[in-house]
Amino acid sequence: MKNTTTALPPADDLLVVLIQPRKGWLNFDLAAVYRYRELLYFLIWRDVLIRYKQTAIGVAWVVLQPLLTMVIFTVIFGRLAKLSSDGLPYPVFSFAALLPWNYFSQAISRSGVSLVSNANLISKIYFPRLIVPISGALGPMVDFAVSFAILLVMLAWYGVAPTWWMLALPFFTLLAVVTSVAVSLFLSALNVKYRDVGQAIPFLVQFWMYASPVVYSVTIIPEKWRILYSLNPMVGVIEGFRWALGGKARLDFVTLAVGVVVALLLLLGGLIYFKRTERFFADII
């Protein structure tokens, strides 16, 4: 039998990939996230497909959930409690708040448990771990887009004319995304070590909703507490949506500025905490 050998390429032609932890508090290696963007797209698309697979009414849930919630809020808080709606029809007032809020609540609910849910993927191959919570936070943008179309129909139905302030909507949407990603980074990393976090997320979402002006106007908050209240970045997001869509609610730019600063600080802190703990994910998860 004739023996055959395969010559290896010269050492200079071998491709060597060295994976090692990065040093420095602010070295987040975001360039690696961009290089693995195809994986990010795949995880987002997989999340959307799985969410509505084998459901009786499919994507109709995207429409029914916010609409039914809006009806309940309108009856209880608009008709019975008669809360102020800043001159807007209460259905528009509440739906304009539910649009960013539903996105935020879905984003942190899914991202908070995303690392544990993808344990098999994380423990087998290398990729930037930041992709997992980011994909969980971006996935609900599909629902957001559908709900936004419903809101436009409601604006036309109630005769709320569009204004130039609608051009500011991408900014408020970006602020909601930044806040969602920032909170998700903390929750997802904590949930790897403490599985209680996954159980606590629904309670956090419920508490956060009532701490945000979803069913009420920020004008009912006493002036002396406004700055403290605006430490919640979702206050600026929700009030910004109402202002941009309705054109009647007054926008407090101090509240918005405080919310932007807090969201950016949360994002920075979330990135630092996530990068400091990710080296242990594969061992613990």
C-alpha cells in the first residue's frame, strides 16, 4: 500500500486566530459586534419567527395586545377616573404611550433572559456576547413598526393632524432603544449568576410602568418632584412621543435632557458591567 502525505503550508501562510480577554474598562470591542452583524440579524429574525410560530392568529397579536390594553386604559382611566389627557383624545393619549412602552417592556423581558436561553450557543462557539442581549432588545422593533401603523390610523380617525414635530420621532425611538439595551445588559448579565432575576423581571416591568406616565400625564407630578421623576428615561420617551404625534402636549425639555443623560450613563455602566462579567458566562451558564 502506497503511503501519501500532505504537505502543510508554510508557517507564514497559516491563519492564526487568538482569542483573549480585552483589557481596559472602556474597551468594549464594538467593532467585533459589527463583524458578526449577520449573526445579529439571524438571532433577531429567529426570535420573530419563534414568537409567532404555531399561534392561532399569528401576528394579529401585535395589533390586538396594544389595542385591547388601550381600550381598558380608556375605560378605567379616561372615562371612570377622568385623568387629564393634555387635550388629546384619551385613546390617542394612551396608545401614543403604549407604543414605546410596549417596545421597552418586551425588549427587557426578552433580553433579560437571553443569555440563559442561548446557553448552548454561548458554551460551544465564540462570538461577541453583546450580540445576544442586543438582538433581544432589537427584535420587538418589528412589533413596534406594526403598532406605529395602527397609531397613524387612530390619528386620522380622531382628526389629529400631523405636525412637523413628528420628525423628532426617530430621536425618541433611539432613546427608547438605548434605554432598553442599557437595562438589558445589566439584567442579562445578572441573570446568568442569579436566576432569580429572570423571575423578578415581570415585577420590574409592572412597577416601571406605573412609575412612567403611561396612563397619566406628567403634569400631575408636583414641580418639586419633576427632576427626580425624570431620572426615569422612559418619562422623556413617552412624553416625547405624545408631543411629537399629538402636537398638543407640552414637552418639558429639562425632563428630556435628564432622561437622555441617565440613559447614556446606564448604557455606559451596562457595557462596563457586561464586559467585566462575560468571561465567566460559559463556565456558569
